[in-house]
Amino acid sequence: MTNNYITIGTLNKYLKNLFDGDSNLQEVYLKAEISNFKAHTRGHLYFTLKDETSRINAVMFSYNALRLKFKPVDGMKVLVKGKISVYEATGSYQIYVEEMDQDGLGNLYIEFEKLKKKLAAEGLFDPDKKKKIPKVPRKIGIVTASTGAAIKDILTTIKRRFPICETILFPSLVQGVDAAKDIVKNIEIANTYDIDTLIVGRGGGSIEDLWPFNEEIVARAIYDSKVPVISAVGHEIDFTIADFVADLRAPTPTAAAELAVPNIDTINTYLETVFNRSTISINNYIDNRKQILGSLVNSYVLKKPTAMYEIKEQNLDFLIDNLNKEIKKIIDNNKIRLYKTASSYVLTNPDIIYKFKMQNLEHIINKLDVLNPMNTLKRGYSIVKKDNKVISDIKNVCVDDMISVSIKNGNINAKVIEVNDGK
């Protein structure tokens, strides 16, 4: 009986030989849609080919992938040529793709691009509308499935990096028909809590698995959230609409936790550095003030306060003496001026000055009397005028002119009968 038992490896090898020996499976042509696409660092491509009812695992090795003229993505429809064989390690059969051509985009990918373009036009992706993620949060909300690797990775990372931060899980469906509505409901519930940051996401999966995070209602719920949202959907190469509208996108749930909280060791190091700097600064300040206080205590003023008073008193005496000297000098000068004024000739002999002035006045009067033309008339002279102007030249008079002749005791009005110039 024991001779009838075989190993799993033997079975898988037998099945592989059956597949490899079937000529119908050595050149297979398929029309399908790409899902779960992953590009290995060595250049190999791993993905799933599916249609409306079935799916098959596929691998395209680097030497065949180098001939591709396009970049495969989830949701893309393709035409492939390859062979079907068994992967002995797992016992699963798969298609080894040798050639692949693009056959248009799948429906999900078309919907993804359409919604992305619509929301971008409305400004839901604008960088200036992104809310800042708090650097040191007190509470963090998490919208994801209550079981699975995502929630474990998030909680483990937060506890390791920042254990004093409180976390609140809002368990949600993250896959299936009702997942989008459930995600929206939990985002709205989370906004009623006093939390600083909200992580929304799930682990990796196919484009169908991640599709709830490409729904418009989820995108708008994230955009309308008052709490800053970090998206954490799938693996690093997966992008969803939620990633574009979130305030911050994390490539994985673990990375989301790292972005949500600081490293407590870093904070402790920073606080220690600040404490040491503050201590040194305070000690320097105290030492500086001690030096100033010591200088004041040992100052000449505080040790001998009367000395400063004595100096001020001496300076005051000096100023008072100078002031008295100036006052005496001014008084003496005024006394001299007063004495000179009182001793002046004018004040001591006012009659002589008066007589002198009267003599000068009589002299001037006599001069004026001599020059007075009326006195000339007394000696027999006369003054002849024409039109009230003195005639000094014979040429100023004509025959028949009326003239006025002033003599000692009156005026004579006359008419010129003849003008004789004496020639």
C-alpha cells in the first residue's frame, strides 16, 4: 500500500509534463483584461488575466517584456500569446506570456480616468486645498477593516513610533458592493469625534478589490472631511481616486502610520536637546546677571555713597561762587555806568547846555532872516511872478501877459505892454 503514495512534488511534476506534452496548450491566444499587475525589480511581470467569468495567473519574463511597446496597467485589455504550464512549487497552472499587445482599456480603467478628470476639473485635487497633517497628534482615527494585515500594521507602527497617541478604529467594509457606502458612513462618523488625523485605507488587492476607493462618494467624503485624511490604499504601485483627493497619500498602510505620527525617540532626542540648550541659556543668563550684580555691589557709589554727595556739594559750591562773582561783576559794571551818567556834563550843568542851544537857535534864525526874500522887499526890491511862478528870465514874459509884482507891503497886478531884453 505504501508504494502507492507519491510526493506532492512528483504529482506536480507529472501534471506539468501532461500540460507541456499537450500541443494545444503550447501556443494559446487569449483576449483578456489585466488585473493585479506587478512589475518585479528583475524585470519580470506578474499579473492576472480575466474576463467576465474567469481568471488565470500570468507571468511574462523579462526577455519577453523588453519587447513590449506599452506599459501594462490594471484594467487594460490585452491580446496575449503564450503557453500553459504548471508552476511546480504551488501546483497552480498559469500562462507564460510570450507576446502581448494592447487591446484598449478595460471598463474599470475607463471609469477611473473619467472620474479622475471630472474631480480634477472641480478642484478636488488642488494642492492649496490640502489640509496640514498635525505633527504631534493626540488621537488618530482609522477607517479600515477590523481584521487583516492593514489594521495590524497601522496599530503596530503607531504603538512602536508614538505609543502615547490614542487610536480609534471605525471598522468598515473595504471590498464589495456595499463597501463604498460603508466607508463614507464611517468617515462621517469619525468627523464627529475629537481626532486629529484620519487614516482611510486597506491592504493590497486587484483593481476590483480596491475599487470602493475609486467611487465618487468616497472621494467627496474624504474631500469634505474636516479632519485631515491620509489615504493608505493597497501597495506602493497602487493609485486610487482616494489617493488624489486625500490631504496626504501613503504608499502602504504602514507608511500611513509612519506619516501620521512622529517617532517618539526623535521627539525625546529633540526635547533633550532643547532642555540642554535651555539649561545652558538660563545658566548663562544667571551668571551674567550675577556679574552685573557683583559689579553694582562692589561699585564705589554703593560702597561710599557719601563720596558722591560730597562731590556734588563741592560742585554746587563752585557754581554758587561763580554765580556770585558774575552777579557782583554785573552790579559793579552798572554802578560804573550809573556814576558816569550821573557825573556827565549834561546833568551837572543843564543851564549852560540850554544857553548853548539857544545861541545856536538864534544864529540859525538870523541866517534864515537874512535869506528870507521878504526882507529883501523891505530894501526896495520886488518879486515878479507869472502864473504864480517867479520870473527869472525875460524870455519867460510876452506882451499882454498878466504878471504879479510883490513889493514890501502888497501886490500889484499888471499887464505887459513891452518886453525889452536889454540888448
